Amino acid sequence: MRIKLILVLCLSAFLFLSACKGDSNTNANANKMTATPTAVPVTNEAVKTDPNLKPKIEEALKKKGFTDVTVDTSTPKVTISGTVAKGKMGELMATVQEANGGKPVENKVTEK
């Protein structure tokens, strides 16, 4: 009787331990970290600027007497650079904003 009891206990322990082990692939995959690729949008579009904008701004500046100011419209923001007389910066910016239609302007102008 003791032998049967010991045999049943050993067999049940063996089955219990083998059931707890699990699948070897499950544990191996649980420890691996996989990176998911992220899509990066790529555009080859050039910046769309109005070809008439630069002459329009330059003409408005000449009418107001700002001859030492250059205009660059190759970027989305219009960039102005050069020099103006002291106290004329506000008038310059108002002229450029009016000619530009209120769009962003990057100011690199210095006062002399």
C-alpha cells in the first residue's frame, strides 16, 4: 500500500511540475523586445512663395525711402535685412507687413 501511495504522489508531482513549466517558446518570446518601425513623411515639395511678393515689398519700401533694406522670399517667412535710420523701425515693419499681407516677417534689420 505504501508503494502505491508513493508512486501516485511521485506521478502527480511529476505531472504538476511539467504542467507549470509551460511552453519553451512562450518564455523566450516574453523576454524579447521588438521595435516597431515608425513612418517618417518625406516631401520633396519646394516652398511655394508668390513670385510677385518680393518686387511688391521692394517697391513699397522704395516709396517710403528705405533703400538700404533687402528682401528675401525664398523661405515661408519673408526675411528683411539691412539698416534703417534710428526711430524708423516701426515704420519699416508697418510698410513690410502691409505689402506682405500680414504674413510672418523675420526682421534682421539694424538701426544706425
